[in-house]
Amino acid sequence: MIRLGINLVSFKKDYKGGINSFALGLIKALEKKNIQLNIYTNKESKFFLQKIFKKSKITTIEQSKIIYLFLQLFCLLFNKKKLFINLENAYYKKIKKIIDRECDVFYCPLSYLAPFNLNIPTVSSIHDLQHLHYQNYFNILQLKYRNFSFDETMKKSTILQASSRFIKKDINKFYPNINKNKIKVINEGISEDFKFKKVNFNKKNYIFFPAQLWKHKNHMTVLKSIKFLKDSFRMNVKLIMVGQKFTSSRKILNFIIKNNDLNIEYLGKVNFKKLIYLYENCKFLISPAIYESSSIPILEACKIGRPVICSDTPPNKELGKKLKINFFKTKDYINLANVIKILWKNNKFIDNQIKFNKKNIHKYSWDKISNDYYTIFSKLNKNIYN
């Protein structure tokens, strides 16, 4: 039996974003396999994780973060990369001994490897390199933190997992010295909590947009398209948005207030029961992000039986090879409005898409996807990659 360590030290139990959906969905599937899971987390998340992962051993990292965060800030402000790396290893010093003793392989699903100096094989999931494409989306400290952490993660991880071929190409582009063979592409999965529900087109009257209010989620293109539909075609399409407030919140909410004649609702953070309800009762799911590794909401919508409109980014195009998806030009709100207008009453067309996706979405079940991870962990445990 493989003894797999999992780093959830930076896990935030109240965060409702895709990275948490990814980690929780995958770990649930891994618990069903012949693996002993040792999860390392923070004390704030321990009880939450214990309720979900009843078969796993959960250990908390207890060190005080005050001095650690102060020194981390010093490293970032004064560009002390080597000291930053040593600091990360020092913070994990006590738990590193436990990890090396308790685990055969160590997995980091939350983007960064930590600690960097383990004596066992490691796997890190690289969710995006957004900071290298859109530096203006980050402040200087965030950029330095991401650069320091990713540089060392790329160098020290035994295996790097990417959720799309696009992210693998991105890693190869920005880290040309990384051995291409250590990058493994494994798609994201979909939770079994999402169940197919037959659509009633006569009752579905809104577009559902679940996304945190980050700049790269491309909210403004969607909002402008809703306004264009009303101004140009007298279509007052209803849009319901959910997601926590982040860097784009002010601009998005100001637009909604200024255009209060539009049928737009922002519900903020919702619980899972409400999320399912909003999926089941929407006419379309929209996933318009400018940049991301893949889109879990697209998979969720296909699983529950709702048609999808999404940006024509490379990862979405990859999903479009196996699922029926409707694309628009990523930053073109007029093109998006025209796509919505064409599809809105084309029930036969979207019904065919729903039927096709229902037959093919099983390829993305976490139980199936987790087999690829299990294969990697098994090979590392047997030193096949060395």
C-alpha cells in the first residue's frame, strides 16, 4: 500500500474557488483506492477536512506564523530568493521529519511544492502561470511570491501535473530547462454530487455565471454583452452571478448599479445546495475566463445537463474536442451577445448538445481521473521514474 502525503497546509476552508473543488474532489476519489492518505493542514481547516476524509490521517502544522510571515515579507520586499527558500524549509522543518517518515510519495495539489527539501518523490499540480501572462493582475509582492515559489516548485518536484496540454506548453515555454517528461497532463474531474436533471426549456430563463470576482474571470465582457443585447435587440436576458469578492469587485458592482435596468443579480458566496439549484434552473452556464488551466464549471454544467457558452481559450478548446460547447471570442462582448442571441431559442440544437454531453461526461469522473494519479504515485513508489 502506498503511503501518500498531501499538502493542504494553505487550504482555506471558506474559499469556494476551483482549486478547492479540485483538491477535495480528487482526494475523495483517492480515499477509495489502496492508498494510505496522510493529510497535512492548518488548525483552522482540520475539523472541516476530518468530516470529509474519514479514512485519512490528518495532521496540523502548529508553528506560529507571525515571525514566518514577517520574514517572508522581508524576503519579498528585498528580493531574497535564497532566503525565501530556506525560510519555507525552516517553517516545515518539524513536519518534514514526519512526512519523510510517514510517506512514500508527497503530493501538493494547491500549486506549490512545500517543503522544497523532502527526501521522497514529490508531485505538484500546476494550475496556472497567469502571473507570467498578466502581470498587471498582481501586485509586486504577489508577483515575487509566485515567481519564487513556482521557480523552486518546477525545479524540485519529481513530477509536475498539468490539467491541460495548454498548461504543459506554458510550463515548457517559461521553464525551458525542465525535462518535458516530468510534466504529466491529467484532466480535472467532476464530483458525483452533480446529478443529471432533465431540462425544461420553458422554465429556464437565465444565464448562470459562477466565478470569483477576479480580473481574469472576464466579468466585464459578459456584463457588456447583456447590455448590448438589451440595447441592440431588446433582449432583457437575465444573468445570475455567484462568487466571492476579489480584485474586480468594485468595477463589476459599479456596472451593475449604474445599469440597474438590466436583469442582473449578484448573489455573492452561496452554499452547495444553492449552487446546485442555480445550475439546475439555468438556461445556460457561461464560463468566459481569459486564462485558466481548465474549467470545472463547464464539467459541472455538462454533468447536470445544461448547455455551455465559454471563451475560446486553448483549455476550453481542448474540452470542446470531447464535449459539445458553444464558443465566443474571449474579449469580444458583441460576439458573445450574438452567440447568446442565436442560441437563446434554439432548443433543438442545445438539446442535442445536452444529450451528447450526457453520454460523454463520464470520462471526467473523479473516480476515473484519479486512476491516472494513482498510476503516477505507484510508479514513484517503485522508483520507475528514477
